[in-house]
Amino acid sequence: MAGFFKSLIQRFTKPDIDWDDLEASLIAGDLGPKLALQIVSDLQAQQRKLHGADIVQVARDHVRKILPESVPHLTPFADGRPKVLLIVGVNGVGKTTSTAKLAHLLQHAGHKVVLAAADTFRAAAVEQLQVWSQRLDAPLVKGPPNSDPAAVCFEGYEMAVKTGASFLLCDTAGRLHTKHNLMEEMKKIHRVLGRKDPTSPHEIILVVDATTGSNALQQAREFHKAIPLTGLIVTKLDGSGKGGVLVPIQQELKVPTRFIGLGEKVEDFQAFDSKRFVDELL
């Protein structure tokens, strides 16, 4: 059992529970006010002496009900056209690294990938992806500094078709969720890719940092409003007991967590397993 549930057991050792304190603790664990209230109501309805373990049991049951038992795998199209993944998120959440690690995971499953460095406003991001593309031996498409990210994604699609790649991963600029024009640019990428394949991009995955708590929920709301998300990558889920925020994102927006980052190494990136998350990571 990781930090959050363990801290509940340690904090609520006496049977006379301070309900306001419990609600505040659940919200502090990033489960969100709505779920915190549901858990507290459920416990109060039991009308008996409760201990930390009872609280954890009820909290776990609620979280299990919200998180889908399984999430869709990334599978290539049967007709051979590339599946386009747009990786979005604000600066500093580990977006470029997550893009590369996801590429590695897909390669490991036997798929060919192409990377598109569409974060053209940040030279460091392009360089970082270039280093990764060499490590992974995956083709990389990039444009000159400050070039049109939509054009880079478009070229990436052509490269994916030419090389017979099953997946195109577009690392987009670190959007601040308050900047309207950046969101408009995101929509432009959506439109331009649609010229090659009206159904693309096929996945829009938001990268959030587990340690930023309710900020991550706010980011998910803003992005989802501008461009419908199909999943999350949650980084820095290293057992610190943080990461609860993926629960209210699922509850409110119905956006499932697809992958998680548990550390620095390439191997620390894996498909999300809700059972393991509830039992070990929260």
C-alpha cells in the first residue's frame, strides 16, 4: 500500500472520526470534493465505530467503481494507415519524455513508429526528441524553429506512410491551458491532419503530472473543452501517494488513464492497470 491510503490508516486510528478532517484529507489526496463527500456519506451511513482500515476499504471500493476495469490498448489499423497520436499538455509535465517512452513501448510490442517534433517553439524539446529518436532508432520529422506545428505533423504523416509505420506520435507544444490562441493552434493541427485522414488524429492523449493535484484536473477540463481527449498519461506516479487526481478526471470527464510513468527509466513507463493502482500505488 502506498502513501495515501497508508496515511489515512495512520491518521484515523480512533473510532470517533472527525468527519470534516476526513473530508479534508480525502480532498488533499486529490480525490476531489465530489468523491470525498460520497465516501464520507457512505461511512456515516454505516452508523458504527470505524477505524482507518474501514475508511480505506470504502475509499478503495469507490475508486474501483469509478476507474474502468480495463482501458483500450493501442492497436494498429488493419488497413495499414498510420494511427496518429497527438500528445498534449502544459510545460514541465514530462510530455516529450513520455512521447519517447510511449514510442519505445509500441516498438517493444513490435510496431514501427515515427516521431514528429511539433513543439517548434522550444528548441530544447526538439533536441530532446532528436536524442530519443536516435536512441530508439525511430524516424523523426522536425521543422525550423517557430515553424507551423501543423505542417510538422502533416509531414510526419507522410513519413509514416512512406516508411510503413503503424503509429505517428506528435509531440506538441507545451500549452498553457489559459492561452486561447495556443488552443486554437491545437485545433489547426486537428484540421490539417484531417486532410490526410478525416478520422485523424485518432488519439489525443494529455500528459499530467501526478504531483500537481487539482491543477491537473483543471488542465484536463480546459484541454477536453478545446479538443476531446481520449486518454491520459500520468507521470511521476512513484508511490509518493500522489496520483489520486486521475480518479476525479475519470469521474468528471470520463477520460481514462492509459499509461503511467513510475520513474526516470524507459522501463518505468507502462500501460495503466487500475487494480494495481488501487492496491499498490494510491
